[in-house]
Amino acid sequence: MGEEKTLSSELVYEGRAVKLRIDTVRTPGGRETTREIVEHGDCVAVIAIDADDNVLLVSQFRKPVEKELLEIPAGGIEPGEDPVECVRRELREETGYLPRKVERLGGFYSTPGYCTEYLYLYLAADLTPDPLQAEDTENIRLVRVPLSQITGLITSAASVMPRALPGCWPFLSIGRRARGRLIG
Amino acid sequence: MGEEKTLSSELVYEGRAVKLRIDTVRTPGGRETTREIVEHGDCVAVIAIDADDNVLLVSQFRKPVEKELLEIPAGGIEPGEDPVECVRRELREETGYLPRKVERLGGFYSTPGYCTEYLYLYLAADLTPDPLQAEDTENIRLVRVPLSQITGLITSAASVMPRALPGCWPFLSIGRRARGRLIG
């Protein structure tokens, strides 16, 4: 076990959100091979809970999967941006609410076999309406789901899974306590 | 709201595991823009629980993030392969165990903003040793973690998050019941 030494690296594509590079590496066992690596910036995802114990979800069309998906609000951290600021910006852009309280819950690498993205998970509460102009939000629809129905939604084979929400589950029980702390 | 019509599509790169294409689309609002889309095959991830209520995790070096990560066993579904067969193959390759019982728990799109991958989640139990040759497994190390310690592992800021394991959390309580059903 051990790291793979990079022998050379070729940038194949550099786009707005995604870069693709091919690294030629030597494995710890001495074998030479290549790794296809998607570079994508780190992201935040937010469990935002309103005063009535609804989780704010967003529904939007996702071209890669050609479907409208129900997800927790999420988005990319801009260069130099603090993750907490990113949470506030993304939540406002996607739901029209600004949180007064934001708490880090954890995070994980989304698809570390081929992509660099790390996903930070946050809890947001004490939400106040602060909508943007309609032009910025036209393709995202806000959906409120009672916290008590979230498990059913995640584990229902019939439903489209909210992106990253399953990933937040271990934090939801913490989240409830944290929310009590944040709000109470 | 609605789908985005593809006006043209350019294949930028076609590799072993990853393709990259750029779609030019027209949004429902009539705007023309591009979407950078990583094509990656669907995957399985497995919560495998042994007779002593340990979850089988695997530790391996991941070049995209330049770290050794602790993850639940996971891997790509081969063309024509049934997801359950993939679970059995990947579990054997990565842990040296074959499950007698496999149950579908759910799944989700990993990063639907820019990638096509869907992750199927499975529970595996009734494990029997059936190791492969060492050459196939040299870069993966098996780590057994008691089920009772999994929450702490996931939510500990200090630990490296097991990939996709947080995503499995809502299924773990189901999993325990299912395991009872599977084994009992």
C-alpha cells in the first residue's frame, strides 16, 4: 500500500466547471498505468430546516441524467470563498432564504475513484426570506418536505433520490440536536 | 421548468472509465448554453456485515485526491452485468468474501450536475471466505469496523469519511432489520 508516483500529466480539457487530465503513474507494486482524473472544485450541500421543521429541497433539470431531480441545495465553492459564505449564497440563490445560523456537519469525497470533488455538509436554520430576481432562479423549484417524511423519501424505491441527502442522514440526528442548540 | 434540448454534442475524450462530452443546449427559457458532461458507468456500493456485526470497509490510495481513503466496497457495473452479480464480484475482489445474501437498499446519482453515474446501494450478509490471488488485491486493505462505531466514524471531523457510507446511512437501520430477515 502507498501512494502512486506521478510520472507525467496531460491536461485533456479545461472547461468552465470541469477539467480532465490523464496522469501516468507508477503503482507501489512498480506497475506503470494511467489515471483519468476529473478536476472539479469542492462543493457545499445544505440541510436547511425551516421553523415548521420542513427540509428545503430543490427540484431542477439535470442534463447529464436527462431528468428533473429532487436534491438538497448545493453548489460549488468559488475561488477564495469561505464554505459558510457559499452556503449562504447558494441557499439564497436556490431557495430565496438566507440562514442566520449555519453549522458544519461533516463531508466526504463524492467520487474519489476519478474525481477530486469534496462535498462539505452543512446544517442551516433560522431562515429569513431574501429572494433574488426571478431571472436567477427560473430553473429551480423549491419543495418543502417535512423532516418526518425524509426517511421515506430517501428509502422509497419509487422516488427520485435527493442528491446528497442520503449522505446527510447520519448528520440529521445530530442536526436535530444542533438545530435545538442553534435556535433554542 | 422543463428539459434542455440538445442542439449539438461534441465528444472531447473517450477513456477507459470516463468520457467527456460538451452538449450545446437550449434552456426552457430559450437561452443557448453548454453543458460539460462526464460520462461514467453506473456503480454499486455495498454495506457488507459479517457474523460479528462488523462492517467491511476497504482502504485504498485514490490518485484524484492523493490520499488513502476508507470506503465501503464499491465498483463499476460491467456491460451486461447484473448489479447483484457486480456486488458479488466487487465484494470478492475487494474483501475476499462472497455474500450468500444480497439485498437492494436504494441508490442515488453521485454528482448529477456534471456526471451521469448512478450509485446502487446494496446490503450483503452471510459472508463466506473466497479470496482471489494476491495480485488482484494488492492495493486494497480490508478494515473491519463494528457497526456500533460507524456513526462515530462518519460524523467524526477527524476521520476520513468512508466514501458513500454516509449515503448508506438511512439504509443501515433498514439494513439491520433486513439482515435479521436475511440471516434469521
